[in-house]
Amino acid sequence: MPKRKSRSAQRIRAALLLAAGALLIFVAAETWKLWRSDSGRVMLAARFGLGDPARVTSIVGREIRGGVVAAGVPADSIEESVTGAGVKWRVGLPAEVSPLQTNYSITRRIEAAGATVLSGTEKIGAHGETIVELRIGLSSRALHDVTLVRMPPSAEQRAAEPARLALVLYGFGEIPDQAESFFALPVPFAAAIVPGAPVSGRLFHAAHQHEREVVMHLPLEPIHYPQLNPGPGTILVTMNEARITGLLRRHFDQAGDVVAVANHMGSLATQDMAVMTAIERELARRNVPFLHVQPAAGAVCKPLAAKLGVAYQEPDVVLDAETRDTKSRALDQAWKAALDQARKRHHLVVMMRATPRVLTWLPQATMTKRLGEVNLVPLTAVIRKPVGL
């Protein structure tokens, strides 16, 4: 009996050694494959500091260039130079190429390769140019500094095209019986409608029936909630990601096709990174822009949109109190100022509350002789959707 036990133990040990040997061979083969792949080299460098730094820098640089080209930038607009501090890039963006989309394209490519954007800033230069500066590398060190520059249109280019103004009307839930009259007006505007309310389904249906551009006016938690309440279906900061995504998808189901999502209130929710990440991930998945109305000082929406590749726009003018006045003088003055601003900036997004006063005022205010050199255009003409990359 002892001999049998000894032989049995020897067999078990032999089987364990064989299994361990097979596992080591498998791990060695996978490690070799990882070491030989570009993404593996970057990952090993990022996590363990292994590999040739010059090779890793070159791999990340190749992905930066690929992202820039994928965004539609001509190769001759890309300058690359090696300095003691790493690699510096200067990328001149054509007028039709969005800095946001170029940023997204680069970020997507380098993250797939195992690198990351360590920091990013956006500013307006001395000559009106948009400047985006990205620092790219591994978690432990920067490898590339990328500067994206898009010059503003020249005076000749501005003069060759009329100014464009996109009008978005909101507040239809307060006057549901007059909504159909608004939608039937011979005036181009987008209709912002709040989902989740008892009248929402009827309003969305009517807007689509009249072939209006539809903006989903998403109810988000404000700072003084529930004293200040956006209504049923509000997304709250206490909700987890699954609940936010589920509620948002139900709102999309009710709204149908939308050209953008705007925040309805949300002074608290738009400052919450977890809430806005859940929302903007869904917008990125659906390729829907975010229209950020009156951003709070600590809002995270704009940098998050750049990171996730969501087209982002802020209305330039919001007209509310002027639309409630029984007389139209204040509204006339605000509209004239908006038209003047559109001529100077060449494009403008105006949000205006739909009220009984606006219903009678709007047709006259949008006559050609009053608009002058300003064209009323669809919202989609001034807010860019992310391109598929």
C-alpha cells in the first residue's frame, strides 16, 4: 500500500509539473507576442517602464499623425520637430475641419495604442485663431506636445457669404395648445421639447409631422431641486450610470429623431462628472450633439465632449424675459442686437421661449427686409455632428 501511494503522488507531481510547464510556455508565447506588437510595447512601457523609449515615442507619433489625417487635415499642414523635451507638433486646420473632431480623432487613435492625453487646453489667439494644445504620452511621462491651430475666416471669406442664424424655440410644454400653430409657421426654427411630461409625446409627434428639427430638452437636476423642478423624468445626481442610461434611452424613444440634446435646467447635474459622462457617452454612441444652455461655472460638459467626441455648442443668445412682455419693444431690441451680432460673428444660435407674444411677433420679425444680410438656417447648419472615424 505505501508503494501505491508513493507512485500516485509521483504521478500527481508529474502532472502538476507538466501543467505548470505548459502554462509557462503559454505565458512566454503571449508575452513574446505582446512584446512584438506596437500596442504591447506601449503598454509595457506605460505599466512597467520597459522597452526602447525612442521606439515607443515613434509608435505614439505615428498614431497622432494617423488621427490628424483621419480628421481631414492635409499632410502638408502637419509640422513635426524633435526637441530635448520630446516631439512638438503644429497642425494647421482648414476652415472646414473642427478642432473638436481632430482632438477626438487623435485621442481615439493614441488610446487604442496604449497612450493617453495627459492634458488639453483651448484658447483664442491674438489674431482670433482657435488654438488647442494637447500633451500626449504615457501615465508617467509626456512624449508629444501637439498644437492645433485653426485661423478664423478671412474678411473676404466672410464677405462672400451671408451671416447665418439658427433659431431654437423652447417652452412648448407651457403652451401645448398653441404648439401646432407655432409648428405651422412659415419660419425655419428647431423645436426644443422636454421629454417625460404628459404632453411630451404629442408635442414630439406634432413637431415631426411638421418636419421640424427637434431638440430633446433633457431635464437635469438644478441646484435647488426639488424646489426648482424640471419636471418628470429628470436625471438626478443620485442616479447610477445604468439608471441614467436607461432613462435617457426611454427619452430618446419618445423623442424620435433629434438633431441635438440640450439641457433643461441642470445647474447641478452639468457639474457632476459621473452624470455627464453617462449622458455624453450615450450621445457619442448615437452621434448626437450637445447644446449647452447657460453653462454653470463648474460645468464639465465642454471638456468631456472633447474627450468623448461629442459635438458641442452653446447658444449665443437666450431670449426669455423679453418674450413674456405684453409689448414687443424689448423683444424687438433684443432681436435687433442678435442680428447685429450675427453679422459680426457670421453665425449665431438663438434660443427663444415660445409664448403667445412670440407667436404673433415672429412672422414679421423674420421677414427678409428685417433680417437684412442674415439668413435663417437650420440648426444643423451651424452645429456640427461628429464624423464617423
